[in-house]
Amino acid sequence: MSSTLQINVVLHNPQIPQNTGNIGRMCAVLNARLHLIHPLGFEITDAKLKRSGMDYWKSLDVRHYKNWLDYKQSPFSSKRMWLLTTKAERAIFDVEFQEGDALVFGSEDRGAPDFLHDELRMFRIKIPQPNANMRSLNLSTSAGIAAYEMYRQLNFARKFSDK
């Protein structure tokens, strides 16, 4: 068994290679699986992606899917998928994550498409933003906050249940 519980990060049509590279690096550090839903706004060999992900990309468990349905039908799909969106009412700190849950993020320029909002409406969560005048956080910042909250919950709970 690995030292941490499985975390899944799903990027739906990411557009900026530096964000995907940063998220990939974070996933490698967390032993998390990164799921990339195509089309991407860049080539996976993009130098900017490699620069931001650096040599961590070789240690990353990354899966590619031609579309959302392809991801959902794969053996790596999660039963519970949490859509991160500024349109949610519930904060990430108000949910209890479970091992194998997925954090789903829309693209940088459009967010999540309507069909994802409809499909995951009961699992929409947000990162609280005290300054309501700001549109939203950067994708890689949001993914980092959410993934580390999931990591904190899962591993803190496990630490005390193993005793």
C-alpha cells in the first residue's frame, strides 16, 4: 500500500500548458493520478508543459481520454467526482472526501461546460474567495488547494484510524 491514499485530478480541456505542467508536478509529488480530457489547447510535447512539469512528468501517473464519456467508461474513472466551480454553494472545506474521489476542473478560458454542471450538480464545490470582486483563482492554484485539502482529509483520517 502506498503511503498516501489515491487522489484523482481531472482536467477537462485544459488550454494552458504551464498550468497543466504545474498540476502534473503537484500530482507527481502527491502520488495522485492526473486525467486529461481532450481536446487539449496544446500539444503534450509542448516545451512550456515540459518546463513547468520539469522532470516530474516522468514520475507522473497520467491518463489521456478522447472525451468525457471515454473517461467515464474507463476503469480509472472515479465513482464520486467533485466539480470545482465558482458557481457552487458548498465550499471544499464542507465536504468529506473519500479515497478514489476525483477533483474535476474545467478549462481556463471557459470553465466547465454546462453538461458537466448538470451531471455533477450535486457534487459542485468551490474554493472560498473572500474578495468577491475577483473572478477566480488560476487553475493550477485551485487544483493545488483542492488536492491538498483532499490529501489532508484522507491522510489525517487514516493516521488516526490505523492506530
